[in-house]
Amino acid sequence: MVLHAEVVVVGAGMFGAAAAKYLARSGADVLVIGPGQPPRDGAPASLAAFGAHHDEARIVRRLGWDRVWGTLDTRSADRMRALEAESGIGFLTECGALALMGKGVRDRTAEMLRLSGAAGVGVEELSGTALGREFPDLALPPVAGGVDGLLERHGAGYLNPRLLVQAQLRLASAAGARLLTGQVAAVRKDLSPHGRWLLRGTTADGVAVRARAERVLVAAGALVGQSGALPVGSRLDLHAYTEPNLLFEVAAGERERLRALPTVVVVDPEDRGNDNLSVYLLPPVRYPDGKWYVRLGPGMQPLVRELRTAEETLAWCTGGTITAEQARFLTAMMRTLIPALEPVSVRPACCVVDKTPTRHPYIGPLGPLGPGGHDGHDGLFVAVGGNGHGARGSDEIGRLAATLVLGGEWDFPLPREVFEPVAAPLPRTSGADRPAYLTPPFGLC
């Protein structure tokens, strides 16, 4: 099978689906190649089938850790209800979002509030006493010096990432994009004059497929470096890490009471190794097995480990087992935050989080290829690097990627260079074994 397109989008996740929608709406001939959905409550059968959107809940808020994320998140969140209406697919649950910020980063907190106010985002500052009155089931974590509570009530909560992707792909298809369920195994440039990009892969049925395109947008997620979606010799400074989660099943009698909780993020600024208390928590969410679970996961901390090879990643994604140390930490944090919860059952969820040294997504043309590569990268773009919280900003990330692919005018309030892909490792500045972006404070998950 040989296909031709003006633009091929490699990856049909949150970034790729959003970009495909905007590309197609701009009149481009778009082909999207991405794996289909794995079983709704099972591990992916192969590395190519893994995707960050294969879950039921991701936190939504406009309050951002910095101006970059605040602007991405606000612009995306402002379009979510319209996206639901246009697609006919509902994916957003508004239960509010609470950030418990360690008092050791009050300067950062003040700047976050200033930026939110300038953007017209309503954020309330709540004392510990006020939080106790409003959310009696929620206890405050013992962060050194205490915490400041920042509550965003409206337009915040969580989204279903599977349904978000379905909504984006439905709108992309309606605008003329073609969708191919499969995976890309190789990408290279025809170096002849006016040469096109050549992609090789297989469909979900195992049929060999080749595609030719003027431009390519690679939005293959955290595992882009392990998937064959980049040309041989190219390299992005993006790293994948294990993200262990626990799902605590909530009994029917407790469900409605705990559903009144907002999503919660704890930001502990102290660099205390495994004693750092940075976590995120989602109120009861219904999973495909029909049960309701409170989900808890860590901020980036030493309990996570880097996934350096495809074999390591596949074992983590398909194994469904977190370490005893990870389970002890997450269980202790659940008992700290919701001490009255007596879960019916507890089960692990093995996720993957990516990190860029810039702490921001990469959106733009791929830079010079690494040693042994060539300079034929004109027309190759990437949109990757959610850094653990790309879901809520994905619509704007996709829009910006589409703008750059089509050579449109940059209309984001920060310069393009903020998102410039880094193709060579940056020096680690906080010791030989741990890069700076793994040191607290970790930001808002």
C-alpha cells in the first residue's frame, strides 16, 4: 500500500490528534498514522500501542506553573466545551482543582497568582482552616512550613483523555483528514532534488504501508526515541520515566461524598529524596471495569526510574507491577490525604512520563541531526514533551504545531524559541546522577 499526502502526522494521541484537526481545517491534505486503542482496561500489546491517553482521567486547570504552561493550559481549557459540542463527545468533568503549594515557594506561588489574575482566571487562596471546612475528607500533607491552598473552581477538574482523542480525531476526519490505524517503523528523507519524506510501516492488520509526504509532524509521545518515528541519526533530548500509580477502589457508600473533592496536587519544594511529598490525586473516577477509584501518583522524585530501552519500557507498560517501595509511598500518601478512606481493593497502574530539560514541550522543526545524520530535515517537525501535564494543554500545543508545519504566522504571546526542540543533551547541573529537572519543586502535575 502506497499513500501520498501533503502532511503526515505520526501519532494519533493528544498532540497528534489536535494538530491533525487544525491542519485539516486549514485545508491541508493530512494523513494521520497511529496505533488503535488497546483494551480499555488492559496493558498495550506492544510498545507502539502505548499512549498517554489510554486512561480515564487527567487533571485540568488554568493555573499554570509558569507563563508557558499557564497560557497553553488556559487557551486549551477555554476551548474544551466548544470541542465537546462540535464533536458530540463529552470528556470534561468540572469538580475543581486544588494546588497545595509548600510555603517554601511563596515567590513562585505569588507569580502564579499574578499570571492567573492577568489572564482572568479565578483562583481562590484558602487557609488550612477554610480547606478543612470545605473539604472535611481531605487532610493537609505535612510539608515543611505548611502549605498554601489555591483553588480553581470553574473550568477545572479532569478530562477523559481517551474521549478527548476521539473528539479530536472525529473533528479532524470531518475536516478531511485521513486516519490510518497502524504504526510507523522508519522515516527518512529522499535526498534527491525536491525529495519528499518517505515513511514505512504496517497497518493494524499487518499490511505493509509506505507513505510519501512533503512534510511530517512526529507526535509520537514519550517513547518517540524508542519507536522508530524519527530518522536514523536524529536525537531529541527527551527522557522517559516510570510513573507508578495506585488505584484505590471506593465503596458505593463513600463514592458520592468523595466525589465532592477537587483534583489535588501537592508541591513539596524540599529536596528530601524519597521523603518528598509531591503527589497528585483524583477524586473517584469510574473505570471500564465499572468500579470507581481514587487515583494517586507521584510528582517526579527518586522513586521513579528512567526507561532507557524499548525492552525496559515494554516490560514496565505490560507488566502491570510497581515496586514495593513505590506502593508503600503511594499508600502512605493516600492515608495522609484521605485518612478515612477504606479502599475495597487496591491495584497498580504503570504509566510513563517524559521530561525535557527545558521543562516545556518541543514544538517545531527538528534541528540538525546527530552524528552520522544528514541535513535533509527540512519539513520534519515534532510535537512532543508533555512533561507529565500535557493533556490539558494539548489542544493549543496541536494548534501551534499545525501553525508551524504550514508556515503560518506565530501568534502565541511567547517566542517560538521557548518550544525549540533540543537535539543534543544539555549538561546536567545538579550532580552527576540527577539532572536539574528531577530536583524539587517539580511543578503542577
